[in-house]
Amino acid sequence: MSDPVSALNGASAQGFAAIREVGPLGMITLRAKGLKSLDKAIKAVTGTKLPAQRRIEVNGDRACGWMSPDEYLLILPYADVSAALASLAKSLAGEHYLAVDVSDARAVFRVEGDRAAEVLAKLVPVDFDRLEPGELRRSRTAQVAAAMWKQDQGFTLVCFRSVARYVFDLLANASR
Amino acid sequence: MSTRLAKGGRLIDRTAPVEFTFNGKRLKGFQGDTLAAGLLANDQVMVGRSFKYHRPRGIVASGPEEPNALVNLGLGARLEPNQRTTTTELFDGLDSTSQNHWPSLEFDVGVVNNYVARFLPAGFYYKTFIHPRPFWKHVFEPIIRRSAGLGKAPTEGDADRYEQAYAFCDVLVIGAGVAGLKAAKAAADKGQRVILLEQAPTLGGRAPVDQTEVDGQPVEAWLSAMESDLAARDNVTIRTRTCGFGVYDHGYVLADERVADHTPGDGRPKHRLWRIRAGRIVSATGAIERPLSFAGNDIPGVMLAGAMRDYVVNYAVSPGDRTVVVTNNDSAYQTALALKAAGLDVPAILDARDQATGPLPEAARAAGIRVLTGKAIAKVKGAKRVTGVTVCAQAGEGAVQEEIPCEAVAMSGGWSPVVHLWSHCGGKLLWDDTISAFVPDPARPPLNHDGSAMVEVVGAASGDLTLDGKPTIPPVWVMPQGAPIAYRNKMWLDYQNDVKVSDVQLAAREGYLSVEHTKRYTTLGMATDQGKLSNINGLAILADAQGSQIPQVGTTTFRPPYTPVTIGALAGESRGEIFQPLRRTPMHEAHEAAGAYFEPVGLWRRPYCYPRAGETHEQAVHREVTNTRTNLGLLDASTLGKIIVKGPDAGRFLDMLYTGVMSTLPVGKCRYGLMCNEQGFLSDDGVVARIDEDTWLCHTTSGGADRIHAWMEDWLQCEWWDWKVYTANVTEQYAQVAVVGPNARKLLQVLGGMDVSKETLPFMQWADGTLAGFPVRVYRISFSGELSYEIAVPASHGAAFWAACQEAGKALGAMPYGTECLHVMRAEKGFIMIGDETDGTVIPQDLGLDWAISKKKADFLGKRGQERTYLANPDRWKLMGFETLDGSVVPDGAYIVAEGVNANGQRNTQGRVTSTYYSPTLKRGIAMGLLKQGPARVGEVVEFNTVAGGTVKAKVRDTVFFDKDGEKQNV
């Protein structure tokens, strides 16, 4: 079998901020609400607590983001997704939930540098001056859906895989 | 003549000369000039021709309200028509040409309109060109379009780029005059996050020209202290050259920043459109001076008094040696004093008021200027420039008392507060008798979500025309008040659209009562300046003609944008490659490398066919069909929608969504299903696979994935919120390859890794496994009638798997095929396609899909809709197959004609084609279509109309043209 290839195979661009595609990254969409076992189930996979509304809890290369009242995004190394799905199945056995691998359905970008927020402010209707560390925003990047958060002197931005080229071109253009 | 003064000019840098051209003439100006100032400094008093009468026109204003001095700016890929010279900053190498003249500005044939003006009254177009009807399209319109119109439309793509940006603040202050600066400081003092916008390159508004002191300090000192104070604050952002042009609901404001208009080609975006969300909006937009309506008020050299002051003080431009000032208020006296201070002559100030006693009139008298009260201009003398004025009594009918030679006229008819931003979202206005103008009514502001005022107005925009408050400005709408028609015929209200006092009066006589109708009939205020100078004067004339009052007549609606915004700024980054998102499958690059010809499917681009050298697209499609039917075809089916539905109530949920039964589908099997909307119309279709006890995978059409996912969530969140069902759209998680044709199984066996035999994996089943080491899920389903597998792999392996299939398929005759081949093959089998056989008015029963509709279920979405008499009518058009008698292909979109004609004289119809192709397999045209009472008419010959005229005969038959018994897929 071949190695997994991310949508743009790690493309990068340098303007007044640095743009690079990262990945492949493991991602799981977990839909569940009000389950007693949920905290533990997530902790077992990402090592984080359950995020509060509009927050993302980061733990090294793993994270858990709040996507909606009944949806979480689990981030982890690509190779660990199967084990994580098995772990969730075990923790949540008998409960009503949905956990699916969406690692390949997404593209992930990093926008880095002192002026990274300026790049995003041209494309995303979000008040980046007031975006707190650990705050996850679901919004749009120009004409497509995206989620983003501040992390390590920059921003991580997630979009759908099919529009990876469009989003990369947007970010590169906006950083000119 | 107008010229540059030897000294002065607070905005120009005399050490930085720049060269520019106007109509090819090389002219000199200074850094800091506007183009208008540069033109005046070079005695270019006449700068254009008017729209309708082609009268010579000069610069009237000094800001965005300018109606006349519009030019074509730049050349080639940087040509921009209708650029206002008064807001265009001069730069070295600027090229400009005047507009609306032929053959030249100095000599124009259109000026003949001027002499036939009495044949071009208000509503002229409506009256004259209405008959005979065809003449409008073929004769009148082309001529009018050529001779009228302002700037030239660019013919090249724009060389510049544009961008947009989002900004957020507690308080947005629009306008950085004294009032705006104070408002910004006050908000900043409270710790609020402030954005201050100023349309000009510099701050201060009119204060440096009109004031000597602010708050007891010299104006320049006050201004520079304020500027450095605000600049030093972290919570204040100042943006100059940025016009806040529109206020929208919920504190949303659009502003256009002219980033690089004055530095073209420096690599920066030309404009930046700001999309600002503000907690509170402060409109400090000032006021615009009104012209006076006297005969010849459009002759070059007649200028607004405030504008003339700007040219003298800011740019050291003399409008001419002798200027007559004409006014109804004190502010114009400042112009007289400024001219005097610059060493120029003011032969007289004509004041329409009976008395002029304030400090400014006294100062003028003290400066030795002759002040004539109760006087008016009877007429301006001159053609291409002012040569003098005749004086009369304002109270009279224009009997000339005196003639004064002069080169320029400075006029002031009072000031109108700029209430646009207040009004955009519904702020109401009051008529203020003190200043004879509309002012914002603080009791009726535009409202926020919580009922609070969204916009606050300060300074001149609120009616406080001077720093001390409100002056008294009496109404003077016509000069002299009893002017005869010969004079009113030459009193311009709207300079740009050539609307005169007499036109508005005519409209009133013809019965136009509503101001909105009068506006459209006369075109008053409909030019690119949107009536900034003409609206109030026009309203006053209309009110007077109707014997009514101005507040009763009311204003026309103020709509964004306040000033014209270039389309480039509105488009922002959306051009070229990033005009719109283009969705690509993981195999997109491989298709490009294979020379695929793409077609749009939603935002996806899918290969339509893979033409080889020398092949037409049609030939390529035929080859792909034949190869797939005889050997092996490979299709990128990744765009197919894939939605996971899971939960204890998932089966029940899907039984409601689909017309068939999905809850009974055994694990490991697949079933074709139809989805309808509540009205019963067919909405989407696809194969559903049961993954485990709790989980189904629903395939949707490529274009329908997002819509159907949203449809599911809508029902789950809004109607059946207590059902335990979760959904996830995993369309993009998987690349999907359809392996189709007699050699399909062989290919999978070559790839190896799992048993795909007829016994282990029969038709309409799926299995997980590996192929060539790739983790795959194989669905044995067919949309072509061939032996066929659809293989899903994680998208990150999609390109590699596609390549592996091609490589392994070489010996088996594998060829990729595109969407058109897919269409032809499904049509040969009589399979329907959402969007071809359906159009939102078709129910499954129309398509003979009754077998896919459960009779047992108590309910499903669309069930009751389909029971309505109209949809249950046996006369409905039903899907049938058609074979032309001559083997030709029925034209796309053709109707099946019936006897007789309808009320419009059109042929009656009894059906229409839905899919029509040349079948390379059957070597003839095949078609599906809807035919009234179709199933009862098998064997009948019907006629389809054709594009060329005439009809083509076709025999009615069933829809399955090929392999009726399904032997090919059942192997």
C-alpha cells in the first residue's frame, strides 16, 4: 500500500506570513450528547477534557474541539485513528453516538508569522484581535466553510479536502 | 483665466512637481494636488461636456459631490471611466481624457442638442421613441447609446488586484473633521476600540479652510495635537482615503479604501473593501454646499463657494482675477475674504437676503468688498467660460440693473447635511427651517437589534453647520424668484444628467406628484453623483410647482453606496483561479495529466471525456462507451455523495426519507432508493448500503450531497428532534472508482486481496477488504448494466489506487471514461438521472418507478403529496423510450407536438424529451421523454420538434434499450 498523501502534498507559500499545508492528520468526527461516559471516552483518545462551547483542548499532537452542541472534532496522529475508533467503540458501547474517520476528508493549513492574523482577516469574518487562545471558530474562508484556532504563534485552519487548492491559493494571495 | 498663485497652498508640496496629461496635453502640478486642482492651475476651466446637451462644463466642487469633472483615468488595462477629478490625487504620469464629446472637447457636434433643447424636454425618451415599437431597439437605442453615455468602458482586463478585509470595533466614526475627531477621542478615552474613517488623504475636514480657531486654539495646532493624540493610542485605528459608503443592519458598514489609486503599479492592491462590524456608528460626514439656480449656473467658471475656497487655500489655485460671489448665507463671505487675502479681486458679493449683518459680511465690507443685498444673478455671460454676470433684484423678474465682468462666480445656496449614512438603514429626517435643509431626526434613528440607535450623527451632518451651531439660511430656490421661462430654461439642477428647473416644473405640470416618479421621469439625481448637489434644489422646485411644502414632498430614498465603488473592490479576491471554489477529487491531477475535458457538476469539475489526439469529444465518448461495454472502463466516482446515518432510530428515519423501505435491508446489502420532498416531487436518488445493525451509508447524487445532508439534519433538528439518529457527510473521506465492464472482476483479481466472485459478492452487496494492499470497501452495484464494482478507498490513497487500477488494467483493455459515457450507458439501460428526468415537477410515478415506492408504509416524505389529484391523474406525462424512425438523435429539449395551437399561437404539446443520445452500442439515436398517457401508447409514432423547424418522427417504446434481461451485469 502507498503512503497516505494529503490534498496538496505539503504545499507552502511565503508572503508576509508563511502558509503551509500540514497532514495527513488523523481526525474523527464524534457526535454524542449528554453521555456520562463521554468525558472518559475523549480523555482516552486525546488525553484532554471535554471542551466547553467554542473551545478546543490541545494536548501535544492531539486535541478535541467543540464543533456543535452534539459534535466534537478529535485530532490525533493519522496512524492512530483505527485504534482511537476502537477505543471509542469500547468506551461508548451501548450508547447512542457516531464516530467516523474524517482524516481524509479534510485539509489542514498553518498560517504563521507576526502578521498571520492579517491574512485571515482578509478572508474570514472573525474578530481575530479578540480570538482567545484555545477558542475554536467555525466560520468561512472566502466562499467555503472552515474552522480555525490560534496555536503556537500562528493559526491552524481546517477545510474540506476538495477545496484545499482554492483555500491555499486564497491564503497565498492574501499574504502578498 | 485660472492659474497657480505664487504662494500658499497648504496641501501641495512645491518641491515635488509632477507631470500629467489631459487630452494628451502635458501639464504640471504638485504632489498634494487633486487632479481638479492641477487642471485649474493650468487654466483647464472646461473639463467635459454635459450628458444630454453636450454643454461645456467646468469643475463645480472640490469633493465627491462633483457632477461635471469626470474623466477617463489611466490607459489600457488601467483605464477607469467616470473618475472624479476632485477626489483623484495627482501623481506623476497620470493620464486623463475628458468624456462625452465627439470629436473633441473644444468642438463637439452634440452641442447642437443645446439649440434644439426645446425638443428634448423632461421625459423626452419616453415620449419620443415609444412609436413605432421596433424603432426603439433597432434605430433609436443604438444612436442614443453612441451619442450619450459618459466614460468609455474598459476593453482590457484590470491590471490591478483588489482585496477585502474584515474589521471590528466598538465605535466606528465616519468622517474625520472636527466633529469626527472629537467623537473618536471621546470614545477612545472610554477605552473603546475605535475605527476612524476619512475619505480624504488628510484629517480635519473643512476646518483648516473655514476656521481660524478650534476650542480656542489655532486650527492647525489643534489638528496636529489631535492627530498625534489619536495616533498614539492602541485602541484607535485611523484609515484615510477610506470612504464609509454604506450602513447596513446590525452595525455592518462597508468602506472602500483607495490603497494605491495614487501609486498605480506599486504592487499593492488598488482598493481594499472593508467589511466592518461596529457596536455603534458615528456619522460625522459633514455637509455639502448647494448650488443656486440662476441662468447659466453651469458655465465653466461657476463654482461652489466652499470649493473655490478649497482651491485657493489648499492648492493655491486662483479661479480667475475677478470673482463675483453670490449667496443666501454668510459662509460664502469666507470665500470672498480668502480671495482677497490671496490678492485677487472680488468685484461684488450679491446676497439674495435683504440684510447681511453678521461678522463675516462686516469683515467683507471692512475688506473693501462691495456687498449688494437683495440682489441676484440674472444671467451668467459666457459660453466655454464665464465672462461676466448681469445683476438684478432677487425679488424681481430679472430686469438687468448692472453688468459685472468677471472670470469666475462663487455661489452658495446653503448647505445640506450629509444624511446618507443615517438614512441607509431607515433613520428619518426632519426639515429644519433655520438652515433650510433636512437634518436627522434624533427621535427616529436607525435601530439595532435591541431597539437602540445604531447611528449617531455629529457636527455639520446633524445640522450644526458651524462649530458654533446653526446659522440662519433662508430658502432661495430660484434666482431671481420671478425668473421667466427663458431663464428657468438655463438653470441647471442636475448638471450631470442635464436636468433644469424648467424640466421639474414641466413634470409637475404633467401630473407627477411623487418625488420618486419625478426623479425617474426627469432623471434628476440619477447620475453617478446620485444628486448630491441637485436633490434638495429639485425637491424645492417640485414642492413649489405643486403648491406644497418640501417636507410634504419628502426625499427620494438614500441607498448605498454613498459614492460609486469600483466593481473590482466588490469582487475582491474573487477573480482568476480563485473566482469561485473549484472542488477537486483526489484524482483530479491524474485526469488533467490524461488530457481530460472537464465539465462542472456543482462546484466539482468532473472529466466529461478523455479525448485522444485527433479525437473530437463525441468520438471520445463513443470510444469510451464501446470500450467499457466490451472491455473495461474506469470512472472517478469520488464526487458521489456519501452520508453515514446511525442510531437506534436510523432505520425508521430512512423509511421516512426514502420512498422505499430501508429498515429491512440486511447488513451487507445494498438497495436503490428515491427521496422526495414533502410535495412528492423526486429530489434525489442513490444506493443505500446497510453497514451494521445501527448504521447505513446513503449514496446521493454528486450535486446533491450537501443538500441532502442538510435536508436530513433539518428533519432531525427541527421535526424529529427526539429521534436517536446521527448523520455525518463523509463524501470527501473516500475516493471512489467505478470498475465497469466484462473485465471488471478480472481487474480486481489482478489487484488481489479479496474474493469478489459472483458467489461471495453477488449483485447489490458490499464487502470490506483490501485490493493491492489498499483498504477498500467494494460495492457491487451498476449504473451501466455491465458487471461493475464501485470501490471506495480513503481519499489520501485515491490517486495511488486510481494509478494502480490503470496499471493493472492495461492488459485488460482498461480506459478511463467520463461523465458523458456514464450518461449514455445509463440511458441505454433506461436508468434515470436526477436533473435530466427530473426538474422539480416530476414524481417517481411519472418515471415508472412505482416499484421503488412502498405501498405498505404508513408514511414517508412525499406520500401525501403524491396522492393529490393532480399528481395522481392518469393523464400525466410519463417516461417512455423513443426511437426515431430515421435513427437520428432527437434534439435536446425538444417537445412532442400535439394537434392544434394554444392561445399564443404556439403548437400544443403532449410531452418532451428528457435524455437523448447517440448510442454507440445500438448505433442509433435513443431518447427518453415524458409523454401524456405514455404506457398506453407503445408502438405509436409521435413527433418531436427540431431546432431547424419541422419535426422528427419517433416510435414510442419502453425505456430499456439494451440488455433488457440484465445478463451482462449478472455474471
